[in-house]
Amino acid sequence: MNTRTSFARRLTGAVAALTLAGAGLLALPTSAVAADPGPAFSVPDATLDAAVTCQGDLAGSTLTPVLLVPGTTLTPELNFSWNYEKVFTAQGRPWCAVTLPGNGMLDIQVAVEYVARAIRTTYAKAGRKIDILGFSQGGMVPRWSLKYWPDTRTMIDDLVSLDASNHGTQSAQLICLLGCAPSVWQQKSGSRFLTALNSGQETYAGISYTQIYTATDEVVFPNFDPVASSPLRTGDGTIRNVQVQSICPLHLSEHLSMGTTDPVGYALALDAFDNPGTADPSRIPASVCLQLVFPGVDYTTYLQNFGKVLAVAGQQLILGPRVFGEPALAPYAR
């Protein structure tokens, strides 16, 4: 056998081996593909871990642990400590909360590393699937984690979002005329970030997605059917999109109250967490329409706490970071 023939046979064998290997990869079960940890984090693990706080017996409680993700301009303390965290603690429902860098005003592609790490941390502490409750950006950004860090898909049971900016907001067009925060650019309708997020499937098998939103949202705009930003429509996940006015037609909840004290949003969130699959509006009693805030929110401190949310949100938008263009997409998302 001459050298040329020997080389040809070795080359043919190598090609055949690569072809079989490729076929094997294509044949891998979804669970094996979903175990992909995705790109390496740019933020040190110690920094990411310091941003997560937990309360309750995550491993031993009969109630599924919930990871809370705050909205743009807010911290978990401002967003959740006087409402959802307080009520979950009283219920014996364990929870964790993740603080996004710069009050969620910086590049969301960095913020999502905090969320992805928080999902893994909460899941590890619980030793079982967890639920997520996110408000505004906090309702949208876990989807970036599920898209680009596939291993997190196996860790989530319910993803419940309140007024999530899933498809952006037209209000950012005006806000960004004189420059705005990086995350506001990324949440603007038609941004490169949202185009990447929503390309392909929006949801993944094994996860129940309950998207709760108000038609009178002045921040995530428009959020009224059939052009609402919050609803999800594609993918293999189980999806339920619920406009609160479909339950309470005269409901006038605005953006910040939806993420803090809205009784219809709360009832739907708890219904999703406490039942298999998504929330079911038919299980929500009509009496919820008569409530001003959800049960467990202290009326005596409501105005003080909500006033702090309003003040910080306004301060962040006026005095927060200001850039004149959307951050570049990370290489893994291009």
C-alpha cells in the first residue's frame, strides 16, 4: 500500500468517525442538551453569590421555594420586602431574592449572570425545582438565562411574571431621546437585545409560564391586547397570558403597583405556585376585584413604602447612568 492510499483511507475513516459523532450529538436527548452550562460568567462567583439572600427552609418546606427578581430601578428590599417577602414568610413559603447590579439600570447581559447564578444557587439549596416571580425587567430577564444557560431550564417549575417587558416598551423611545440607562435601551421595542431574546422559541418544555399584565400599564407600553408586550406565544413551554382586566374589567392598576401590591396579580401568582401548571383565571374569586392591595400588605405603612418605590424609581431614571446607545450584544448572543 503506497503512502497516498494509506493517507486516503485514514482521511476517510476520520470523516466517517466525525459523521457518526455528529449524528450521536443530534440524537442526544433533550435533557442532555439542556445540561449545557452555557458561557462562562464575566462576574466572579463570589460577587454573584453575595447578591442572593434567602429565607426559610428551602429543602424541607412543603411549599416550593420562590426566587424573586426585582424590576428596573429597584432593589429586592424596595420591590418585595414589604409585600411578597413578608407574606411568603408568614405562609412558611421559602424564598430567595437577587439584587441586580446598579438597581437593574446597567447592561442586562451582566444582570442576567446574577439571575442565572441565583437560579442555580436556589435550586441547589432546595434540592428540587424552584419557582420564579419577577417584575418588569425581573419578569423578562430570567428568559435570557433559560435561553443561553440551558442547564437552568431543568431547575424551574413556574416562571410567573408581573408586567414583564418581554417584547419591550415604546415609552423608552421618548425616555432615550437625551440618553438613558443601558437597560432602558435594551428594553426599548425593537432593540437588538430583545430581538435576540425572542428569536426562535420563547418558552421551553417542562416550564409553566404565567404572564400577568395590566392594560393600563404606563411603563411597559403598549400592554393591552392584542398588541401587549408581556404575553408569550411560542415554544414548548406551557403558557398562560392573563390581562388582569379579563378578571376585573374595571381594574386600573398601573406598573409599579402591579409589581408590589396588586391583588389580582398576587392571586394569579399564588394560583400558579400552588397548583400544577400555569395559573387558571377561573379559580380566582370575584371578591379579589374588591381588594385595594393583596392580603398581608400593611395598610398603615402602604403609602410610606409605595412612596419610597416611586421616589427611587424617579431618582434612578433622572440621576442614574446615561448612555447614548444600546450596549453591544455579547458574542454568545450574536
